[in-house]
Amino acid sequence: METLPIELLHRIFDDVDTETILFSVRSVSRLFRAVVNTYNRYCLNMKSIPKSNFYLLCRFIKPCNVISLTLSNDEKSSDQIDLFVSLVRLRQFTCLRSITFLNIDQFQLNFILKRINLHSLISLSFTIRKYDDRRMKTTNNLLLSLTSHSKLRKLEYDITAKRMTKVSWPINSTIQYLTINNSITMDCLLTILKSSPYLHTITMKKKFDELYNHRLIPKCSSSTSFQQIRSLTIEELNLTIDELESYLSLTPSLVYLKLIGEICTLDGKRWEQFIELNLPHLNKFEFFFTHWDPVNRPLEDLRLMLALFQTLFWTEHKKWFVNCEYYFDYSTNIRIYTRPICKSTLEYKPQFKKLSLSTIDEVIEDDPSKMTNIESMVFKWVEFLSTDADEKVCCSINLLCSNKYRSVE
């Protein structure tokens, strides 16, 4: 390897984690030490790192060679961000393209953003652990300055809906990817959409703020639409079908749509008609709907419901295949979802009796191909302690799923 050009070694380093480069490769020889010292594309991820390695990384790393930085105040290292700030010189981080702060305190966020050179920043992600209303104005000004930055393309944030109403959004923002990890009012969302002509991908991890849901239809005229949005993901969905259709009508150019949550209707025919009329460009539709039913349904009712997702539109034209699961032991709920399952976390109830149907002709029970996107599973079962009491029990195991080890609870 010592005969390889430095540029090629650096390309290899692009696929190697920072700890391996600094702790293993660097100590091989003087040549490798020199190659490591000149490498300038380090991705420094301090999340869940052992404290001994944390100190060594802060000692060995040259801030000017770091392009990606992740810091986290998690349960095992609640003071990591303060410790990091005390060990490095923030102003020497001059080439950062990506920053991620997990569970950061608001005063820490302000302190760091004021001192790090953000000229090259393309991606910013943060979740605030502790708020301070005295610093809200400063935070707002910093975020406005960042979102006005011409190079920033990706923004992911976790700010409460109440505080988000006070954050200004620049006109003609260059943001292309937006992820919202907290609830948001429709007023705020509309402001962002109106001010972001380049925004094409939105992911909303929490539901709309319930206090503002009813204000959508009066505030949005039928002519309002945001043609720039191509991809939309909404999780923790809890809307009527009329509300949902009203929201989706605002984004007629969608190519990709993912919906997860509770919904009051599972009418495949209505979805077909709405998509053909309002979302003509949609070519990938993923959903995982849960519907609570007050009465036990016979198998024939489920077959009739699933038949509405088995028209030529679904199976031939779009090739969107749907599964239906009906649990009827201790609660009556219907799960209906596209294959493979689009959720990253799935709750599994092995003791509950269920009916399973699919729009695919040959169904393999517990087919592993439908679990491709699952990263963690929660197994639950019920042990009856008395006629009117039960205890829910969870356990953690390791699971080999889709050729990767995934976490299972």
C-alpha cells in the first residue's frame, strides 16, 4: 500500500471511520502518519464513543481537516458538548460541510454557532434538549442567518411548535431538504413553503400541532399549490381523510409520498381517484395505516376492503402491493401497508391472533422481503394475572434481518 499515490489512499480513507484512521492506520509507519495528517475529509462522529477515544480524537484531529461533525449529549455522556468545546478550538473548524448536534442545550447551540466558521456548511441538524427563553432572540437571529446562507441545502431541526412560530424564515431560501422532528403549525409550514422555491423534499416526524389543524382549509385557497415539492413524508399521522386530502392537494407535483399513522378510512378506490386527479406524477407511494375498529369484521369484509387495492391501477399500472393484517384477540385493529413495510420500527404481537391478506397472489407468511426497511422491532406479549389485569412485557434480543444485525426490543 505504501506504493499507492496519496490521492488513492485518501479515497480509501473516505470509506473508513475516523477512529480506524487515527488509531490504527496512523501508527503503521511514518509514511502513513504523514498521509493521515494530510487527509482533509474527516467525518468526526462523537455519538456513543468511549470517553478514552473521545479525548484521543480531540488531541489528534486537526479541526481544519474535519468536514462533518456530530456531537451528542446522550444518557452516557450528558456533558459531551461542553467537554468538546473545552478541548478544541472552535474557530479552527474552517471547512465544515455538515454539523449534527443531538440533545444540545440552547445556550450551547448559540455559543458554538457564533464561533464555528459556517461558510462551507451544506447540512445542519440539531435537537434542543434544554430551552432558555432569554436566549430565544439570539437563537432566532442565528438560524435566520444560517437559513439565509446560499450554500445551506439540508436542514433538520427539533424545535417545539410554540417556539417555531417565533423563528423567521428568509425569502428565497436555498434549502432543498427539510426534516422537522417536532410538531409544527400549518401557518409555519405554509410560511416555509412560500419562502423556499428550491425546497423539494420534506420529512415531518411529528403530527401537526392539534391547535392549528382546523385552520388549514380556511387559510388555503383552492389555487394555492407548491409545485417545487417532489417528496413528502408524514409520520404520526392522525387526520381525517378530508384533512389529509386538503394537505396533499397543496403539493400536486409529488413523485414520492410516505404516510405513517392512524387514518379513519382505508378506501383504496378513494385513494386511486384522488391520486389520479391530484397527484398525477406520483410514482412511489408508501404507507402504513392503523385503523381501530369497534366491531369484529368477518374475513369477507377484509377481502372486499383489500379488493379496492387490487385494481389495475394498483397492481399493474403503479405496481403498489398492499398487505392487510387484522388483530382480533384483545383489541380489534387493522394494519394495512405497502410492501415492503416503510416503517423503521415495528411493533410485533406474537400471541395475538390475526388474519393476513395481500394483493400479491402468493403470500408467504412472515416473508422476510417485506421487512427490508425495519431497523428495530418491539416484541410484546400479554400475561394475564387476573381477569381484569394484565402485564405487558418487553425483551431485547439481536435479530439478523435483511442481512444486517438490527436492534430488537
